[in-house]
Amino acid sequence: MAEPSTIARPYAEAAFKLADAAGRLREWSEMLAVLAAVAQDERVLRAIGDPKLSDAKVAGLFISILAGKLSADAENFVRVLTENKRLELLPEIHAQYEALKNEREGIVQVEVHSAFELAAPQFADLVSRLEKKTGRKVKASVRLDKELIGGVKVVLGDKVIDGSVRAQLAALETALKA
């Protein structure tokens, strides 16, 4: 069976094209975020998997939960996902849509792992340095990881910049063994 990311890709691309053509990238981003959150709720997952419920009822349930928060296009998107038994892929569709949106807007998503809470000036300085290094606007999120001992590890797509004390100690250990 195909990977969820492979199955979700055409849906994310279709949503992106639709949103981009209408000039509503941000609006679709918000709608997909809400749809993804609803799709992860246990009660909704049970309804999606219930063979007694028709596709129309499942789509209607989904749309009614988000009454007033979805455009007509987004409601149709939910119906298409329901008919194709793909509602559970909404979190992955949202993630891929965000990647497409960030690419269009020249934004790179960065995950910063830090041993300690970063002060606002430290975080701003780090983001500024990353923007200079990448030549793109950086949207960063921070995760605390006490195992790093100190410093930070930056995950930028498939690149990792590891400036943690743990990495430096591992490098020192390797050098001493050689």
C-alpha cells in the first residue's frame, strides 16, 4: 500500500492550486488546519470508520462540526475526501499544503531544539542568522530537549545544524578515540 504522504500529495496540490487561483492561501491554510484538527478527534475517527454511515452522512457530520468556518469550496473538498475515503489524511494534506504555501511565499520552516528556554533576543538573533544563511524568511518553532545539555540543534528540512554540547562532546570522544 502507498505511503500516506504519497496519497495525500494530489489532494494537497489540488487545494493549493484552488486557493492560489482564488488568492486565498492564508484562508485555506486556516481551514485545513481546523479540518486536520477535527480529523484527529477520536469520536470523528470512529464516525469516519463506521461502515453504517454513508459518505454523505460522514461529510455532513464533518461540515456541521465546522459550520460557518468553511467556504463552499472547502465543503466540496470535504465531500471529495469523504467519497474517496481520505478524511483521515487531512493532517498530512494540511502539512503538505503548508509546505507548498511556504515555498510560494519564500518561507523556510525550521525546528530549533534547545536545552533551555530561549529568551526573546536570543531567539530573534538565531532567526536573523538563519535568514541570512538561507536567504529566505524563517518560520521557527522551538522544542525543549534537556538531553542536549546545552546549545541548540537546528533542523532545516533535511539539514541539521548541531551546535549542542552533546554533539560537541560526541565529537571530542571520537577525536580522542582516533
